[in-house]
Amino acid sequence: MLHILNKPPHSDAAVQMLSTLSGNDTIVLIEDGVQAALHPEWQGWATNEVSIFLLVEDAISRGIHSIAVAHGLPLIEVDDFVVLTEQNEQIISWY
Amino acid sequence: MEYGLLVMGAPYRSAAPHSALRFAQSVLNKGHHIKGVFFYQEGVHNASQLMTPPQDELNIREAWVELHRQYGVSLDVCIAAALRRGVMSESEAKRHGQVNFNLESPFELTGLGQLLELQQRCDRLITFA
Amino acid sequence: MTEPNERLVVIRHAPYSSNELREGLDVALVAAAFGQAVSLLFLGQGVLALLKEQKAGAPGQKSTLPTIDMLEMYDIETILVPTETLQNFNITADQLVDGVTLLPISDLPDLFQRYDYVLNF
């Protein structure tokens, strides 16, 4: 399953998303979701088997890009986001 | 692949319309098809014909219209959500005794059943809210 | 076990704070009216929609409790709430309307996988 999160990492939406994660799920952080890069302690980063990507454009626009890079977080382009939606039949947006 | 989009954020209030348009462009560039965009909740404001942002800002309604013109993407607006927010077509305005209207083709007012059908007929339905 | 085409509608917004709760419920009602099997899951603030002692809101604000009470009439019989969510809000099950099924929050991942169509409001 693919989860799309557009709210900050400690928002209700983020907490609810975390409660529904299965192993092998994928998360794309878009819009304010990229703020997760500022919080290495975020529970999402500790979830094993779940791949988490940040939309690079939203990280750059919010001035978070170099921080994300410094933390070694995986950044993806919108085209890669689309590829993830091709690969996952179930897609849930958390907002 | 067939895509459908559900947009529930209002222009200039939410990033949802921008994110949805950006996503749509990439989907189409990859050769996929977008069957339709369904506007619900605050998303119905995307259809407002009277939207007049300053010249240095994107007119979001026009961006949707362009998507329709280029790729034939249908633009469906939930009628119940739209009417209660003052977004309506000429015929709905007449029916409800309103003098003005602000929704025109290619946007179409439709029922919620259209959203359910869109989800069932598409390979992927992506929500932007 | 779920039938094919079964639909999960997730409600995450509190009553009276916005129209999101009502318009989310409307989707569930329309799907049920079309004969689709619908389950409702209330998460986070959404559980407040199930408090049975809700009364009228500010003048002219439409309440959603009558819609909740109508769900059974629409054959929406699966109304799910995670036990942990109730605990977070210091709410007990007897403060909710009848017909709510509690489930451990650890069941959510499997629950989401089971449905063909999920809409998250």
C-alpha cells in the first residue's frame, strides 16, 4: 500500500497513518509532510520495512532540502511519485 | 493506466490543487490517461469562473480547463457540495432563483455517485486534500 | 471476510468543527444507497461523531448525529472504532451510540488491506 502524507510528522493525520502501516508499505511525504526531515526522532523513520520518500520539489521550496540530504533521506521527483502509484494498487492520502 | 483524482482543497487556501495539477501533468507525460477529476468539499471552489487572482499568480481554474482541453480530462464537481458553497451553473442558478452563476463547461455538476464510479472504473484514484 | 467491491469510508473529523464529517458520511450513505457494502471506520477526532449525547450546535449548524442514527437504515452495520482511540479521548464505549464495534488499533493494517475501495475523509 502507498500512503501519501501532506501534513507535519506530529499531526493527527501522520499519527493515524502510522497506525495503519503494514510491512512493505511505502510512504511519500509531500507538501508539509517533508517537515519529517526536521525530526529524526519521528516514529515513521523507525518503522522497519516501510520505505519513506520525500518529494524533492516540496523539500526544496520549504528550505529543507539540504537538511534532508544531510540526513541521507531518499528524495524523489514527481515522476518517481507517479511510478510509486503505478506500483501500488491501494493508495491512501492522509491530510 | 487509468487514473482518477479526487480534489478536496480550495485554491489559495490549500496546496492540494497545485499538488494535484503537478501530479496530473506527470501522469499524462508518462502516457497514462486521466479519466476524471472529482471536486468535493472545499475543492468545489476550483471551478469558480469568477476566480480572478493577480496577474503574477496562477489562475487555478484555467489550469484545470487547460488539462481538459489538452487531454480531455473530465472535471466533475459535486453538486451538493458546490451549491451549499455558492458554486453553480446557469441552469442550477435559475432553478434556485439565483441571478448569478459561476460554473461553466468544461466543469460539470454531478452527484457523489460519480466519485464512486470514478474510483471503480480507474486503476488508481489519488486524493489531494 | 469482505465481499468484492466492499468499501471502507474513514471518518477523521469532529462534529461541528467543519463540514468534513458530514460530507464524509454523505459518501458512505450514497455508496450504501447504490447497494454497495460499506464499512465505516472512525479514527482520531472522528470518534467524537459517535458520542450519543450530542445536541444542536450554534444556530443553523446542522448536526450529524441524526445521520449517524440513520446508518443502520442504510444497511451500514459495520461501524469500527479502535479501542485505543477511545482511551486517548477518555471516552468509554457506553458513551457512544449503539452498534459500534471496537477493535484493537493493531488490527488496522489488516483492515485497510481487506477493502477494494478506501476513501479517507
